[in-house]
Amino acid sequence: MIKPRTPPGIMELLPREQIAFQRMLDTIRRNYERFGFLPVETPVFELSETLLTKSGGETERQVYFVQSTGALANAKAAEAEAPAEGLPELALRFDLTVPLARYVAEHEHELTFPFRRYQIQRVYRGERAQRGRFREFYQCDIDVIGKDGLSTRFDAEILAVIHAVFSDLGIGEFTIQLNNRKLMRGFFEAQGVSDSEQQALVLREVDKLDKRGADYVRETLQGPDFGLPADAVQRILDFVEVRSTGHADAIAKLDTLGQGNPTLAEGVAELREVLQLVQALGVPESAYCLNFSIARGLDYYTGTVYETQLDAYPQIGSICSGGRYDNLASHYTKSKLPGVGISIGLTRLFWQLREAGLIAGSDESSVQALVALMDDASLADSLDIARRLRAAGINTEVQMEPRKLAKQFQYASRAGIRFVVLAGEDERARGAVTVKDLSREQQFEVKREELASSLKVELEQARALAGR
Amino acid sequence: MIKPRTPPGIMELLPREQIAFQRMLDTIRRNYERFGFLPVETPVFELSETLLTKSGGETERQVYFVQSTGALANAKAAEAEAPAEGLPELALRFDLTVPLARYVAEHEHELTFPFRRYQIQRVYRGERAQRGRFREFYQCDIDVIGKDGLSTRFDAEILAVIHAVFSDLGIGEFTIQLNNRKLMRGFFEAQGVSDSEQQALVLREVDKLDKRGADYVRETLQGPDFGLPADAVQRILDFVEVRSTGHADAIAKLDTLGQGNPTLAEGVAELREVLQLVQALGVPESAYCLNFSIARGLDYYTGTVYETQLDAYPQIGSICSGGRYDNLASHYTKSKLPGVGISIGLTRLFWQLREAGLIAGSDESSVQALVALMDDASLADSLDIARRLRAAGINTEVQMEPRKLAKQFQYASRAGIRFVVLAGEDERARGAVTVKDLSREQQFEVKREELASSLKVELEQARALAGR
């Protein structure tokens, strides 16, 4: 006998939680599709040479390699003679960006650009086992990829998608924080920090503001490692604390930056365009703000960058991040493919929401009705009732073996099934059924032929109330 | 520069095909949920000791092992001294049955039995690379798991699910072929073939009927290897050719078998019950038949077995198979967990349907409307129109940069987008928009505030026509 165990670092859900998780996945997908993004799925593994084009990063040290039994046997046989050269042929994807780059480069001539794609799949990282860190987790990504160029307008559209997704998920108020890498770069250059590595180091110090305080950061930046003049340091500290409140204030904050230098001016112009279109897209101004401290991956993003925070749970960190990049697939093609995209790490988000008590796991089941069974003689009748409910689009379970009615109600209640349908002898004689609505704690009798439509009305109402 | 390549043995789809594939997945899931099955997802890898409980099978030789970068480095370091002992810690799942067994055993006390679960995930097999054989493919499974016992009634429900799924998929007429392992076993025992291994060997010979003809099979079974009497062989050949046509004929075919021995009688009784309930579940009699040649995995299934054939494409083989088993998780728990289930291998089915020209890949896109862009000045207006359409649940793309109108129509047409919405200056002045319906080749003008509802009506009609 082997002890049944899930591998460490995995979030495996019970059915009730899986239903809640699936609803979130469906909501994200629905909103991605709403904005015209097309589905793509790539294999769980890529050729190692494809996946590991960049060398040395943190991510690469966490890669899972894959070997078929045959390859393994060969490797073992070869072991006695000489250590096997090179890496295994296959590796599990650690994000959806590298597979997207490979996909777009491979199918370049079969795709239409700008190419809007969404991809919702699991990715794999050999993280150190730790609470809330997962080795397998869902990423829900969208990207728009242009050929040679891509209008900044898409940066605004992406923001509107983030807004639509999180409004629809209904997990509380949130704010999409915006910045622009050109604006940052231009600003730092104006302060005499022109080297991008040096900028990254300054930003790392600035990140310590919350923990170590302004004095500590000021001293470091003025100290021997950086040697920045006091007034430049003050301007940097003021800059990274900029947060806008409302649309007009965001525009005003941009105006005060002036035209400094061409890079700064370009960044300001891009952000201004994004803000303007975001308004046209109907995103309420309470949902976004400027935050000049947001940098994201410095070596990757080149324009707009996004982070998203739950207003009531800032400690959760960014729940949806991304930005604009200059060239998606330089490792695989000579074509220049600029893009803009975001990613939602749903596994971690779900875990955090559950930890915060925001996912009850006591929602309604995906099963909407249970047809109770009074006795063996009425089974055929129960099956017929279920058939009609299903034909009307109602997810229905049948009690297949007789059991005390109280137990059947208890089961439905625990499982989160809203309706229990009963057809006793009396009701059958009247051509009727009794419905117990467990969510409203009501009971009513309805004609058989009207059962499905009356439950549908109730379910539609509930759906409308829940905003689904 | 690295050549972008998909690993061999993978079916990767372009967006249009992915939309068609996703529709099939959604249809399967919708029907599984309709019958009250609950979602389960398990990790892509399991602990090797969990996955490889049975030793030596074909499947095990095809297992993919997974190693993190750290483990690989350790293994290489250790190589010089001594060959690594044992297997890598993790392996990719090769089906959804072993993960289900582990899941049910691990969460036994948190689940309610009978436990109805569906699981739609990819599985991995190191198949020899070959046309139409895939190393990564979707399985879409349902199972009902009982504790200690499970009524035969569920066997009928599973058949009704198969019927619902393939009716809804709309890929042509199909027949669900039914048999029962007890009936088979009882019958073979009555012919003097009581050893189950021997039964398997006889069935393997019988499988050659199509290719080698009855005389060849007859000679083999009467020959030295089997030594069966001529009349027993004749009864076997007659038996495996039994196919029923219609419900009454199926019952009659069962009646003629008589009560032979207790095992046969039990199988007959089970099949009879299944047939009777299938009728109550509203499955038309044209959709199922008895086929006494169907055996499936002899060491696994113990009662009802199913195969499903497309009537017009029998050469595709079974597109949905499964059956009843006595004990799901004997490797992981002492609890007795009988079950019944089926699996649809959607990747292979999709590939076969495409090969047969049954999937055009020219279906409608998931994008339903394109808001055309006349000039830069009207962008904000386009975005506003799109916002209203999306709010009404219509998947909408906006042309973000001006382009010749003819190109915009061409794009929509090629992409399978049904509606193109235009708002020129004239229309704007009238508070109206023009809609081109590419599928009907019609054009109409509609008031702005009525646009969303009028497109919704059109889309609902199309959906109703398509039976979705």
C-alpha cells in the first residue's frame, strides 16, 4: 500500500473549491474574449534549447527537465562510461511568454498582426517549498503583438481589460497603477543617473523606503556607492512618491514633469495618450492612478507598465502586472515584434483570497438541482424529470438509490445544490412536483411541464443579482 | 538565433482551430456538468512512486520523468562516484485514472460518495513519433465512484452522458456499443474457457476475424494452442458477432443467452437493467446497441463496458470508451471503491475529424464584432461603441489604427468575425451606426442605443440554429 500524496508545492482543490476556482478562470476567459483576444494553447514542455535562450536567470535555475523512460534508460546505460553531455531534450514551461515568443515566431506567416492572444495554462517552477509558493500555477495572460510597430492605443485597451476582469471577478475595489519606463528613464537621466544598471540599483535602494525610512535611503544615495547630489536625491524621492488621485490630477502630474529631455517627453506623451483613451473606454477614474515608483522587470519592459492592487489588501501585492516591450521574439526571428501584455497568477491569487477569507468555498455548486428519489418504483420518473431539466440547461443530479429524504436534503444543502425536486405519489397524480429552494428556504409546487422554466427564471434572477 | 520548433508528437493549433477545439471542450464540459459531475484538476506530475504502482505495462515504458534543475545538478555531481539509484521523484501523468485513484484515496474523508467527478486535462505518453499519435493529448473523463458498492444504475447514467455529449458535439450519427464483462466471462466459462488469461488469448484470436477470416480463427482455436471443440468454437464465433438493432432486439438477444451460469446470469441482469434505465433517460434506441465482441482492458473492467463509433467513420475506431471496475484505488487505500467511467481522447478525435474534413476551421470566430475605424478623430467614438457591445456580452474587437475600409472588411471576413460596425460622420449625425453582417451578406442601419440588442438577437438566433 502506498500513501496517497500530492507532490509538495502543489495547490490541489476539493470539488467545492475547484468550482470557485473554475468560476474565476471562466470570468477571466470571458473578459479576455470580450475584448477580441483569441485562444492559444502551447504544449506543457518545450525543447530545452528553445526554452533556455537566456542564460543564468533565477527562472532558469528553477526549470523542470523532462525525460522519457527510454531517454532515461539510455542515460543510465551511458553513465558507466562517461557523464551525459548537455541537458535533457525537454523542459516544462516556466511562464507563457517564452512559449508565446516561440509560437509567434514559428507561426509568423499564418498569423494576422496585431495579434491578440489569450492563454490560460499552468506553468512550472522548482521553487523552494514554502507556504504560498507554488511549483505549478495558473497564468492567465493576454498580449497584443504587432509587426514592426504597435500603437500605444493598445496599452490603453489592456488597461480596460484589467478593469473589466477585476470588476467582473468581484473580489473588491482595486486600483490599476500606471507608469512608463521611458518617463522613468528620462527622469533618472535628468538626475544624472543615465546608466540603466545604475538606475536599477537606485530603484532597489528606493524600494527600501517603507522598511528603512527616507533618511537611510537619502544617506545611501548621497554616500560613496552612488555619490548623488542632495538635490537630485530629493527630486528622486519626490518622484517615486507620486500617486495621482483622479483623472485630472493624473494629467496635472504629467504636466508638472515638463519636457525635461526627449525620452522623458516621449514617456509623458505615451502616458497621456493612454489616460485619454482609458477614459473613452469607460474605465472609471477611481480604478487607475499614476504611480512613478513602479518599475517591473527593467530589462524587459520599455514603455507602459501596470500593477494592480486590491485596495483593502495592499499586502497581497500586485494581482495583475505587465507592460509594453520592444521585441518579443528576438531569439527566434529577425522580425521585430513589439507587444504589450499582462498576466494574472490565478493560483497564488486564489490562495491569497482564501487566506484572507474572501473565498468562502460555500458558494453554490455547479449542480443546480437534485431530483430526490422517494422509492425504487419512482426511479424512471425521476430520470424523466432530470432529462427535462437538463434539456433546459439546468445542471441536475439524480438520487439514484433510495435513502431517507432528510439525508437527501442534507446532502443537497452541504453540496450547495439550490433546488431539490420531489415527486411523490400525490404530486404525480396531480401532474406536479414539489420544489424546495434551499437558498430561499422556500417550498412550492409547480406543474411538471412548467418546472424547468420556473427554475430557469429563479436561476437567471440569481445570476443577474450576482452580476454574472 | 534558434529555430522556433514545437516538440515532436505535439498537436499545436492556430487560433482558428483552437477556437473550434475549445468549443468542443466547452461542449463536453457543459454536458458533464449538466449531469451533476463536479470538476477536479490534479497536478501534471505525480510522485513517481504514486504513479508507477503497477509494474511493467506498456504505459509505464512510456512515462516521462521530471527533474528540477537542482535535482539534475545533484545527479550529475553524484555520477562520478556511483550511478544514481532509483527513479526521478516526479513523473507526468499518463492518464487521469491513476491521479483520480490517488485523489480519491487522499481526500476520501472530505468527499461525498457516490462521488461524481469530471476531469478535462492533458496527459503525457512517450509514444513513438508517428502520424496521429500524440505525446501530449487531452482526456475528458467522468467517473462515478462508490464506497463499498455502486448501483448498476450509474452505468445507465454514464451511457446517457455519452449520448448527450456526442449529440451536442454534432459530429454525425454515432452508436454506443455495450457489453458486460461478467456476461462475457460467464459465456466463455460455459464454453470451457474458464481461465481469464486464456479468455484474453481467445479474444485476441477472435479480433483477427476481420483480417484473417473465420476459417483461420476457427482452425487456430481448434488447433493445438487452444484445443477447443468445434461446437464451442462455433458458439464463440456466433457470440462475438452479436449486434442488436433497436431496444426490443437488444432485450431479445439477452433473453436467448438464458441463465447459463451465475456469472453469465449476473451480466445479463446488469445489461438488462442498464437498457431499461437508458430508455427512461430518454436515449433514443438508435443510439445504442449490444456488441458482444467488445472487451476493453480485461484486467481492469469487471461489468458494463462501452465503446462509441461514428456511424459514417467506423475506421476512426472508438471515440469514447470506458466501463465498470471493482476497485479504483486498491494501491492507496483499504476502502473498496467501485466505479464506472468513460474517457474521450479529444486531441486524437479532433485530429481525426480534421483529417476526415469534418472540421472546417472556417467556423465563426470567438470574436463576434469588429468596430471599424474611419479616421483617428473617430477613435474615441469607436471605443465607446465597443464598450456598449461588450457590456451586452458581445465579443468585440476595435480597429485601433486607421486603415482602408476594404482591408478592415477583408480582415473580418478572413478572421470569421460576423459583424462589422461602422459609424461615419453621417451616421453619427443621425445617432446611428451601419452594420455589415458578413455571414448573411446584409447591411443595415440601426440606432446606436439599439445596436447591442439587435446584434444579440441575431447571435441568439444563430446559436439556436446551431443547437448551441
